Amino acid sequence: MKITLSLIALGAVLTGCASEANESMRKDTSGNYASTAKYNAMEREEFQAAMQAGLRDFDVRLTSLEAQAQKLGPDAMEEYFGDLEQLKEERQEFAAELEKHNTMLADEWRDHREDVADQYVELRESLDDTYDEVVEEG
């Protein structure tokens, strides 16, 4: 659980600014996202803030990916649009799960926290996979 929770870093600090969002897209030497690498998510408010920051990071990265695909040409755009609906669906599922998680009682919340963190990591990995595919097509 500690490993998963350690993946949720600096999210409470992020404000959604583009420069900060760009910073959050970088990974540390362990491969963790900068926005989630150093976070100790033991408090509910901090965890929720980190997950919200993660959604903002995802949105900025998705927008950045579209711009990158446009620069790389039609094959990259085809790859981007081929994965776009799936990425949006995964994002929507995560946002719904996070909202559900935010309304849970304290004991339920603690038990479910790691599942939410894991779902966020899966969301970001899906986006990274698409990014790699788009760049490869370009």
C-alpha cells in the first residue's frame, strides 16, 4: 500500500498552471510521475487534492498529445484519434470513481484509497502508451 500511495506526490501543491502541469508530466529516476512521486497520502484532503491534480495533469497531457500529433502528421493523428475515445472513457470512469470515493465514510474511504490510486496510475499509463504510439507513427 505504501508503494502505491507513494505514487501520489505533489498533487496537492499543483494549481493547474501550464508550467506546473508540464513539470508534472516528467518522471523521476524510478519512473514515477513528478506530480505523484513524493506524496505521502495519509490524509483524506491531501489525497483528494492529489487525485484532482492528477486529473488536471491528464487533461494537460492529452491536449499536449493532440498538438504533438498534429505536428507529426496524418499517421500520428490517426493513432491519436484511434485511442482518444478510450482515453476519454477511462478518464470519465476514474473521475466517477474519485467522486464516489470522496463521498465514502472514513472507514470505507481508507479501505478504498489504494484502489483509486491504482486506477489513476492505470489511467496515466494508458495515456503514456498512446503518446508512445503517436510518436512512433510520426
